[in-house]
Amino acid sequence: MLGTNIKRIRKSKQMTLSECAEKTNISKSNLSNIERNVNKNPSIHIIYRLASVLEVDPRVLLFGEDHELERQKQESFELIKTLNELNLTKEELLEYKKIVEFAKWNKNKQ
């Protein structure tokens, strides 16, 4: 599973095995063994380096994207719960929505 996740994410980022190995300072053969699940237990340091280069949470490498989706859902639920607890009026919520839209626009602009 770990190797399959690494390979899938690396390919989705259009990164070759050689590029990934070089950026993570892992030998190409070691990375190939990890991706083919020959080496099923790479060190946590290697997992963190791979996650950093692939720009994902290490848990996504270990548990797959379903884990990341669940985490995002939980964060969204917590945000909604917090907003609900604030007892904001519709007008106040619309003002916050403008701030979120501006943040989204600003992020997309970068």
C-alpha cells in the first residue's frame, strides 16, 4: 500500500523515479524497491522526505487519500460547528463569506 501510494502520487505530479530519488536523497534502487513493495518498511525519515518532496501529508503516503479526505471532512465539520456556536446572523455570515472568497481569489492568483 505504501509503495503503491508513493508511486501513484509521484506519477500524478509527473515526476520520474530518478527525479524523486534525487530530490529525496534516496537511491533510485531503494525508491524503486519501496514503490514495488519489496521494501515494505522504510524508515520514518524516508517517509517524511518523500512526503515533503511529493507535497502531501505523510499519512496520505501511509494510509491513502481516503484518509486525507476524511481529515478534510472532519476539519470542515469542526469549522461549521464553530460557526454555528457563534450564533452569527445571516448578514454576519455573508461578511465572513466575502473574506473566504477573497482568500480563495488571492490563493488562486499566486
